[in-house]
Amino acid sequence: MTPHEPIAFHFDARVLEHDTGLALHEAAESPWFVANEPHTEGRLRIERMHDILERGPLADRIRFAPGRLAAEDELARVHDEDYIAAIRRATERGGGWVTGTTRLGSTSYEPLLAGAGTALAAAETVMSGAAPMAYALTRPPGHHAQRAQADGYCFFNGAALAADAARRAGAERVLVIDWDVHHGNGTQDIFYERDDVLTVSVHMNHGAWGASHPQTGQLDEVGAGAGIGYNQNIPLPLGAGNAGYLRSFDEVIAPLAERFAPDMIVCASGQDASAYDPNGRHNVSMPGFFGIGQRVRALADRYSEGRAVLVQEGGYNPSYAPYCLLATVEGLLGATPTPDPLAYVPDQTLGLDTLFAAIRSPRDE
């Protein structure tokens, strides 16, 4: 493989101060336990991702760059102003549970601005030509944040902000690829009626989960108005594994990219589809994430002059998610893959042929 130039990794330590408190996994803590645990979306996962990039086998090919705070008028490009103000007021009142899984701390507002601003900084790096690829290593995730609704740990949508910033900086057509294990419903909501941003979400087939996440992630959610045909969901069966994700790129995303011809690519990069993630059951291992990185690089080289912005989403096992991020970056850089330190889980391919035939049929008619 031909090695590529370093990736700019944007990081702002203020994101670590978003305090999600104690919980029972992602729900309110149980009175049955004295020894309680931190909420699943905590700082440790990002700290360890930073560690493996700074100290691991790619250390000499990683260039760290700063993040910044987003201004509220920048957030308002993809979120309603009243919603932004409501999130700010909620932190000023001491924080608390916004939905059944999603918690704010009393000092969370600046970290949320830092998370969104770091995604914008990564987009600015690429669009200015300072680096062909940039990665926003940030938290909390953002792809469930709709125009006026928080959920799934998400408040402000970094991938959507980056895609919108790319459009404002001159990109005519932006392809957003989301491989977090959950449906990127917030990004879908924000761009659902636009034909300048093609959104593709590869996710477990979990369906809607209530008023805060009414989107189903099914094949019939294709966009509306001018955006009809510019939203593609790929709801994979449980345990789809490396085969499901890589076939999604090869059989769905690559043909869509050929038709759309994006001049910019933005990725919502989650590692919660891994075999060891408490929020995912998709059995993706390091080779799968390596293959995703390779395919993003190939799409960027073909359509966007090698340019892509990646924004950190899920990945909640602090032992394994950092290795999955490492594998993704190795694929992006054309580096030698690191052996998986934990285990290999066989791919589950049941149902994939039927799914991909259903996706192809309407497009091929």
C-alpha cells in the first residue's frame, strides 16, 4: 500500500469536562447499587483514543491540531436558535436528564461548544487546504442531534456542522457517510430536504425509539421535497459483522458516490459497531474498521481530491474502541494493520443478500 500524508487530528481538552455523571449504563442510576458506575458516554473513551494515537504505532503520522469553541450563530446554521438557547439554559439550571439516555452537567455548555467547534475546525483545515484529511476527536457524539431535539447523548451535530461548513466554503456536493452502529437520524433530519448533501447511514436495524427519535432508519426514508433520493439508509441485521459493513460500502455507497460525484466527504466515525461494545451488537472487528478506512480513502481520492473530514461519534468500550479507531486510521493512511489484541468474531451474513437486493432494486429500475 502507498502511504499517505499525515491526518490532522483536532482535539480540545475542554470536551472532557462534559460531565455525564453516574448511571446504570445509560439510564438513571439504580437505587439497588451502592457501588455505581459512570455514564457510558464518559471522558475515558476519548482519553484512551487520544492515547493510542499519541503513543501507538501511528504516532509519527498523526499531527495534532487544536479545536475551538463554536459560536451560537454557527450552531444556528443547522440547529434552531430556540433549541440552542434551551440547551444553554438547561446547563445554567444545573443540568440533568434531557432524554432517558442523555444527560447534561451544570458545566457542560462550554464543552458542548468545544465539541461542535472542533468539528468546524477540522472542516476548516481541509477546506483551507492546510491538510487533505482531518479528524475531530471529540465528545459527546452528535449524529442523533436533530435540528431541535437532543437524544442518544447528542446535543449539537458535529458532522452536520462540518458538512454545512464545507458547503459554505465552496464544496458543491457533500457526501456524509455514517457508520456509527445507530441510525444517524439527526443528520438525516437536518438535510432531509436538501439535494446538495447526500446522507448515508449504515446502522443496526433498531427502528425508532420514541418521540425523541421518531425516524426509523428504514429504506423508505429517502428524503423529501428537493431532497428526495438524497438520503440512503442501510439497516443491517443484528450481528452483520465486517461483511455487512464492507458490502455496504462496495454495493451501496460506492455506486451512490459515482452517481452523486461529491467534491467533499464528511464521515460520522463511530466504533460502537464493534464486537465488544456495550451499545452495539454488530461484531465488527479491527479488520472491518481497517477496511472502512481504506474505502473512505479510495472514495476521497476518486471524487474529492483526497479530501475528507471525520467526526468522532460512538465507541463505548474503552478497551477496544481505541483499537478500532486505530484500525480505521491505518486504513485511511495506507498503513500496515495492527493485529487485533483481543479476539476475532466470525461475520454473520444472514439476510445481507436480501437487504442489498432491496436497496438496489428501486435505483436500478
